[in-house]
Amino acid sequence: MADALDTGAAPPRRALVTGAAQGIGRAIVAALLDAGHRVALLDRDLDGARASAAALDPGASRTLALGADVREPAQVDAALAELEAAWGLPDVLVNNAARSAGGRVLEIPLDEWDDVLATNLRSCLQCCQRCAPAMRQAGWGRIVNIASIAGQQGGVANGAHYAASKAGMIVLTKILARELAPDGVTVNAVAPAAIRTPALEALGPERVAEIADAIPVGRVGSAAEVAAAVAYLCSPEAGFVTGATIDVNGGLSMR
Ligand SMILES: NC(=O)c1ccc[n+]([C@@H]2O[C@H](COP(=O)([O-])OP(=O)(O)OC[C@H]3O[C@@H](n4cnc5c(N)ncnc54)[C@H](O)[C@@H]3O)[C@@H](O)[C@H]2O)c1
């Protein structure tokens, strides 16, 4: 058989992006819309999700804004039920919603640990559990988990709870990728570092300049650069890439 891309059938896709109201999530929505997908934007900031949807899809024909706090399983279930009723469950899922948190290990409050893990990691598990069975049944699906350099080598700006949640996403990605590989569903992670978003800007211009100085390419990254990697992983052409973690970090860490 001649070498060929195993693209499978490529009907219009339904994507779900969590944490889509701003920053990297919003850029991922834009990239997936560009790639021809319909995109549901889930965020606890429903007004922000609606505003991003309206800006990126002025006709409102290819976006759907969903309000849910991903720490609350019942809210996620309700949002997914709303999506299922409107479009059907997604065949492309991007787990992007997260909170950051700093502090020294010995001083992390246990409730803050739980909150970070629930926001960043348990929500990823819940969305995968809820969405993957339909992908599996359809014989095609794409899951992309937005991890972080912190999950690979520990964070500098963030604490151990954030880093542990992101390391957990990377391992969850590999194990789920193996489980779903026979069914045409790929599961990958993207590990950004120092991307210019509201979360990074909150560190202040001096700290952002210091961070840029430490990066081999000499600047921080853009949300669009992360989104381009995500769009590739969600594409039909990425069917032979699974269980991978793609670094988008300006060379800050090389493996
Ligand atoms: N910006 C960076 O430099 C950087 C680096 C590495 C990894 N990341 C990862 O990229 C992703 C996006 O980061 P960002 O910089 O765009 O963040 P951001 O804070 O700008 O945006 C996060 C979005 O998630 C939403 N969100 C947060 N908690 C939520 C909750 N409990 N329920 C529902 N929605 C919630 C927020 O409302 C917001 O719209 C995150 O997973 C983050 O860990 C970012």
C-alpha cells in the first residue's frame, strides 16, 4: 500500500474548548474555527465566553457558549447535556481550563491543593470520561490536554500543586491515548511556557521581561502559537500522533 495520510472521513467537526473565554483557550477557539470546526466555548465566565464567541463568529452560526465551573461536576454535566442536545457530544475536546497558584511546598494549604487539582486535573478526567465514549463509538476523535512546562520540570512561577496537576495531565494523556488508540481516538498534550495571556501579564512587565530574557528565542510566546499546535493535533492529518506532549516553549526546555 502506498504511503498515505490516514485522515479518515472528515465531516464537519464539533469541538469543545474549556476555559475558552480568554487567553490560550480563546486563541484555540479561533484556530479551530479557522480549521472549519464548530466550537463550543465552556467557561465559568459565561459573559466572557459569549463575548469571545461573538467576536470570533459574528454570525453566531458555528459557536455555542456554555457556562460551567469545571470544579463542579454537576455543572460540567449540565453544560455537556446542553451541548449534546444542541449539536451532539464533541468529537474534538480541548481541556484548557486551569487556575494557577504559587507558594512553597511546605506552605500550600490543603484546600488550595484540592482546588487546583480539581480545576486542572479532575475536570480533564471528567470531560474525557464524558466525551470519549461517543468518539470511540464514532471511530474518530481528538483530545488535547493543555499541560505546562511546569508539569515536566516543576514550575518557577507556580507551586507544586499546579505542577502536579500538569504532570498528572501528561500521564493521563499517555494512559488514555493507549486505551483509545484502537478506536481512532488520539489523545495528546501541549506543554506551553511563558505565553503572553492575561495570566502572564498579571506578573507585571518587569517579570515578563526577565522571563523573556531566559528564553532561547528571546521573547515570550503568543496564544496563537499554542493554538496552532492544538489545531494540528485536532486535524485529520494528526492521526498517527498520540500520547505525545508537544512543547511550545521557545526552547526554554529541550528534551
Ligand atoms: N499563559 C502561560 O504562560 C501558560 C503556560 C503554561 C501553561 N498554560 C496553560 O494554558 C491554559 C490557558 O492558560 P491562560 O494563560 O490562557 O489562562 P487564563 O487565566 O488567561 O485563562 C483561563 C481561562 O479558564 C477559565 N477558568 C479558570 N478556572 C475555571 C473554572 N474553574 N471553570 C471554568 N473555567 C475556568 C477562566 O475563566 C479563563 O477564561 C491553562 O491550562 C494554563 O495552565 C499557560
